Amino acid sequence: MTVNLSFVIIISILSIFPARSTDEIYVSPFIYDVQNNIDTVICIKGLVSTMDMIKKVSCNVMDLDSRIVINTNLNLSNTLTVLAHFETPTLLGAFKIQCSTFGSFINFDGNFILVNSLHLIVGNVEPSTIKLGESVSFKLEIFNLTEPVPLMCHITDGEDYIVLPTNSINGNKLSTWVICPEYKLSRATEYQITVVYSIDAINAMLSSNNFKVVTVQANYPKVVKSGFTKDLRTIWFQFDQNVEGPNSCNDIFTPNTSTQIGYDAVCWFSSAYLTVLLGNIKTVKDNKLTIQFSSNNNIRSYRSWPKLSSSMLNNEIIIPIVSSEVTSPVYWLYGPRQFCNTHHEDILETSQFNRLPVYNCTGSQTIFVSTSGSLMLKYSSILSFNDLSDSAHVSIDESLQHASLVRNSVRSLVIMMNRQDFTAGVCLNSVLMLPYVEYTLEVSGTNILNQTGPKSHLMFKLIETNGVKSQLKLQIMASPTSTIGSEAVFETVLYPTCGEPTEDSYNNLQFSWYLITDDIKNTIIGVNGPVLILDTKRFGRSKNYTIGCELYDEIVTPETQRTALAKDEIQFGIKPFDAKTVIVPQQIVVPFGRSIHLQTKHQNYVTMGDVQVCK
């Protein structure tokens, strides 16, 4: 029996190299920037899929006229792409690679182009000088451009860079003009501009000084807009460009302006904004701020060379404060509802109230004012009382004496409060209080525009401690109760009720936080600390929420439910964003937020980042 040998060979080849469309075999990428490398590697996609198969293939590189033939070494990459290694030819341009197996050619499009970025010479650039803020399309004259293939424009100031594809190429091999896309440079400095075939050649082009310099000049910054935030805590200035300047307000403004904004004011720059967090100021004259920039303010274009950018002029800017656009001050009192009678003595005469020791804060408990809204200037307080004693069975003389003692008690407490400042909190000494009298402290606050907010009340009384076991009371403070930033801070403050404190009163305390929304209680898992910081971005605007905290003396699990030692809840809401309220970026405002008189009794802050909410 006779067997056709050629037929057997063809069958063997087909079994090793399964039939596939020649469109699936190609060289990619099409252009290779060889720079000054001795060897070149090109990629052939879709040719083989295993190392055993690649051993059956041989490839040669040649010019399009097949006059130059270069042998290649083949291997396989991790992505099953054939890598053809060969010696870089002296003359570059268009080439093709031809492969065969067992003497039979594999028919596919093997054309590619070899170029060298380092052969290019950057002759001129137009324009070479521009103004900051201009959008410019640079035009470069290039020599030795042998192949009309796409180029890339590379622009750098030594720190940042941008790579842009060229728009058009005009000219001949001796002198070619390349047009870069329109772009706006962001600094007043000197930029280096060059063109390359590939990003890998950029460093070599720059190190060989094969680039041209473009100079960007900046005009002095100008204030185009100014204003204030609704809470009147900050004023802001918007410039016609991104700016930078000194960190100290005293270096930016004149002494007269520093007096207006407060010598403890804080200034910072962000993009095109200068923001001033007002300090301890007493009033705003004629409902306007007259701001004068110092002649040596050194405010200039952001990250710009001093020789290419001028400082801002010492302008005078008037910021009118419109009362109707300032939010009314909001504040609330918090402190102990019960003061402990630990002195075991009766107040019998007026002279006892005038003794100096009773007016100091030693052993006293403190009442604080928290505030949100506009900047507070001063507080006014009224102390009233409700006599709870049974006067029906006492004589007229005893009743008059008791009334005198009550008046003296209220008078002495007022004197003690007037000697202090609600901004830092006021302490009250229980020795000035009478049993069976309920005191009511009423506070109203006035901002720098003499606007007064709603009154806040706190009721407290004196409690006897003899033979009574002390318990803990929990109160949640919020900063603020209505937030326009991204975070709301909830802090617990513990007050012992009057009585004999136990040794373990403050040991092993467990804080259990929860969130109530739409009448559903959601336990916050993973937080066991006295302070909770909530990211309010996830909450809906113009909607009320309730945050609560329960206090336990041991770890509580669903299997071992215990009655809470103390519990408190507080409502808060998220205001919709208003451009007039926050002009500068929120992340810049938050770090410089001035204290709103919250007493930080705990440092164990817990964030919401790693917290789960369980229903």
C-alpha cells in the first residue's frame, strides 16, 4: 500500500498548529521606539500558545524590499505572546517579520515601524513666553523626523508633567512643525517641553537637554469676590488665580485690620481662596469689615517663582455684613441637675455668703454653654427660684427668715456667676444653695451683630447625701446639633447623683450607642467609648435623627440583658448644603474649627469608619 508522505507532513503540521485566521496573528504595538538600544524586541500576538509549539517556529525580520534579513530569537511571555528578539538595524523605518514552520510560511500581517526618539532634535517652540491662565497650543520645530508617525508632547516644571498627543505634523524630514493640543499651565515658572515617540524616552531626552523652555509669567493676584459664612465665624476672599501666602494673619493684614478680625484669628489658603477664622472680636462697626492687606503681604500665585509672579497690592476691601443672612445664634446649657450637699451646715446669716472661700471653684460643679450658629460674643443670665418648702406650718418670723435666706442664696449664686465667664463655663458651690429650693438658670446669648438667640434653661437643686448611695447620670452633648460639615461629634458627660460614691462607680463602664431613624432602633456595633464621631454624608438632609447611649457596668450581650445604669438621647438634623454657608472646601474648614465650648472630658475618640449598624 502506497502512502503519500507530503500528505502526512501536512496533517502533522495542522495538528501542531491548529487552523486559525491570519487576522488573529499580528504585531502589536505597531511602532517601536528603539532609542539607542542594541537589541529590539517586538510582540507577535496569536502565533503560538505553548513553549513546545514555539520550538517549531522560526522568524526573520527584513525591510519591505527584503534586502536586509535579520535572524530572531523567540520566547514566550507570561501572557502567551511571542517575543521576537533581534539586533537593532542601523537604518530605521518600516520592517516586516516573516515566520515559518517546517519550511512553510505562516501568512499574516507582520509589518511594523522602528523609530528612535533620541534622533529627534527640538529646534524652536512658539510661543516661548505666556501669561498664567492662558490656554495655549504650543508649536515645536523638529529636525530629523524620518517617519510621519504620531508623536507625544511632554511638558514638565520639574515636579509635575503632562503628556499630550500631537494634533498635526507639517513640513519635511529636514524641518517639521509639530502642533501640541491646547493646554493651560498652572504655575508661573519655567517649563521644559519636548516631543517623543514613546514615554520611555522622556528621561533620556530631558537629560540630554533636548528640549525648549517655556516661561509662564503671572500677574499679581486680585480679589474678585469676598464674603462671610452664615455663622459669621469666617470671612473669605476669592482671587483670580490659585494663591499662596503667609500662615500668620498679622503678616497678611495691617494692624488696624488685625484688630477688627481679632489678633487670635487664623488664616489659611486653599486653591483660589483665603479664609479667615475670626478671633475674639467685640463688635462689627456699622455692620461691615474694612479689610486692608499689608504692603508686604507676600500673597502670590500658587507655587510660582518669585521672579515670575508679583505679590498682591495693598488693597482695601469692604465686606458688608448683612444681618438677615446671618444665622441666629443657637446655644444650650448643660450641667448637673443635682448639686450635692456635702458641707452638712445650715446657712443662717447673710455674712456667711460674703466669705471668699464659697466663691472659689474648689469642689464645685460646673455649668457650660454649647453653641452653634453665629459667633457668640456675650451671655446674659437670669437666676430664678421655686421654693418647695412647706411654709404652711411655720410662724411669720420663720417664714420671713426663710425668705431672706432664699434671697441671699440666689444673690450669692448670681455674684459667683458674674465673676466668671459662661464661655469657659461657670462653677457653682453647693454651700450657697438651700435644700427644698429649685433653681432655674436662664441664659440668652448675643453675637457680634447684637442678635439674640432663643433662651436656654437649666433647672438644678441641692440634694442631701447622708446615707444615700450615689448613681451615675449620663448626658449626651452634640457638636453641633445641626451640621453642615461631614462629621457630627457626640460626647457623653457623666454626673454622679448626690450620695456616697461607691469604689467601682467609674470602673468597667460600657457604652452602648444606637441610632433611631424612622422609629427603628439600630444598634451601633463596634463602638465602646464615651465619644462617637458620625460621618453624616450617609444621612438624608432636612430629616431628624436620634442618637442614644446606654451605660452599663459590664459587657452586655443579647444572652445577658441587663438594665442600663444610665441612658440619654439627643436629636440632630442635617441641613441641606448652601453655597452661602460654606464657600471654601469643607475639609479645610473642619481642622480650623474654633472650640464651641464643649468640655472634652474623654480622649478615647471612636470613629464611624469601622463601625457596623445592626437592626
